Amino acid sequence: MKHGTSVQVCLPSELGFEKVAMSTAASMAGLMGFTEDRIEDLKTAVAEACINAIEHGNQLNESLNVAVVLSTISDGLEVKVIDDGAGIHNKPPSPDIDRKLHGEEDTRGMGMFLIQALVDEAEWYAGPPGKSYVRLLIKLAKETQ
């Protein structure tokens, strides 16, 4: 796949549609030569980003959409998940995994932490409605370049 190829998917703000973005990202990554492990990481990160956009950015408002833009770069795949919210202004604290596992904290609230653990770069941008997004970058493994 040539450098600079872009695909855009427009999703309704309804839980379940993150699977469309996951499948699209996996297909692109497969065409680019990503390993199966990296594709699984990408799918999980994209799903989490879409769920956050649907739930938090668009407040489950089904009249709003989430855009997912996948772009090939020289050494990987860039993903932008764009919603109509105001964006995140204060990053939540890292979760305490032990407390969550022991039922002392809500099991929810791990999305951003998980995304950052699975991709090479994750950045959140706040903007006016329709301009807030998370940018993910996942690089091809060295052995496949």
C-alpha cells in the first residue's frame, strides 16, 4: 500500500459501530504487512477510542457522528477518531489495576490507559465541536519493514 493512502469511515454515535472501525483498521493494517499481534493491538485501541468518542465526546447522541480517518505513513498507520465533543481537558489519573481487580474501583475508566499501552503514540486534541480528536500512531514492527 502506498504512503499517503487514506480511508475515512463515518459512524453513528451508537455503541456497536466501533466494530466497523476495528474491521477497517485491521484490513488496512493487514494490507500494510502488520503482524497479527500488532493488528490486535490496533483493533483494541481503535475500538476504545471510538467508544470514548461515542460515550464521552458525543454523549451517546445518535444524531451525531464519529469520523475515523486512517492514513498510511512511511513507517506505520495513523488513526484519527473525531467527535463533536469539546475534547478532553484534564487527563484522568492512571488507573490502579490492583484496586480494580479487587473490586475496590469501578472496572470502567481504563480506555485512555489501554490505548496508550497498545500504540506507539496517542495524543488527544480539544477543539470546537466536530474538531476534537484522538490521534493514534502504530508503527510496523521492525522485522516487517
